[in-house]
Amino acid sequence: MGEGRHHSQAGDVQGEARPFDVWSMRANRRFSLRDIYQITHDATLTSRCFRKFRKTVGEKRTSRIMLAVTEVNGCAICAYGHAKFALDAGIDSNEVRNLLGGVTQGAPDRELAGIGFAQHYADTEGHPDEDAWDQLVQLYGREEALGVLGATRMMMWGNAVGIPLSSLRARLKGSPHPGSSVAYEMGTILGAWVVVPVAVIRALFSLARHQPPITFHRG
């Protein structure tokens, strides 16, 4: 599905208007159109859970999960946007920097399990261990755990479509990302316009058939 994980770098504080220089962030994996199709389907399955979760727990907790996922995947555009959202929500700039560096120091203790699951979900490319999910449900309850899953999947979708956009931006700025190509960037960006609506329609049928929001492959 993607390339191996590497830690990203958040950059230096640049002031309120542009708090982090995240444009040096490089993709830790590149998602294919097949990946984007499945990620879109899964995110749609839990989109209602995500909306309810964000409304219930607020932007701070949601932002922490999304920053954690973005750090694993390495999406510069997503990091830039969600760092700003997090700061606007009132999260301390040092905590934002930590989360973009893969460090959870500063996050509330009760949220650590959710952040850890989000990192694990992204690190396993959307195939978490069943034990990790069961532990999350045991700690938070099923409804709240589904909210964490929904937020994680929504950010996975943002990263999947944001990484080629980030690489294309870097190319246009004269600093193409290593391992990327014009064919990948343009092909994925344009192809997403086709696969995303098809995946959403498939997910709506899945919901109509009452498909479970998360399943596990037992080998």
C-alpha cells in the first residue's frame, strides 16, 4: 500500500499567521487510487460517528487525533492546515509541535489511548490489530471508540488525497519530493475525482446492508 514510516519534522515557529514551517515534511507513504478508494469507503462508513464525536468532544480532541495521523503519513498540506485549526481551537503551540513530531507529551491522559490507536491505525495502513480495537472499546465504550475511528479515518482520507497535492506543490516550487513523480501526482489527483464518488456510493450501499463499521482479517 505505501512506503515505510519515517518521522516527520515540524519546523520552527514563524509567528501567529504561519506558526509552523511544515512544508519540509515528506510523505512517509504514497497512496494508490486503489488505496484511496478503500480509504474513502471506510471513512464514509464512519462519517456520522466522526461528526457526532467532533460535536461531543470538541475541536481540541479531534485535532489531536488528526495531527497524530498526519504525522504518521507525512502530509505537508494536512499538517499546515490542521496545525492552524489546532491552534485556533486553543491547543498550545508546543503540543502541536510535539504531535507533528510523533510525541504525545502535553496531551490529556484520557486522550492518549485514542491518539495511540490513531497512530497505530495509520501505521498499519488502515488494518489495526483487533486487540487494539477491543482495548479502545473497553476503555472508552463503543460509541466513543467509533468516534475515534471516524476521526482517524477522515484524516487518513485527507492524507491520501493531500500527499500528492503536497508533492505537486513542492514540484511547482522547484523542490520535488524524492520518490514522487509528475505521473503519480497528476494521475492520483485527477483519478481521485473518479474513485472517490464511486467509493462513497459503495459505502452507502454498505451502510444500507448494515455492514459493521470495522472488520478484521484473520489469517
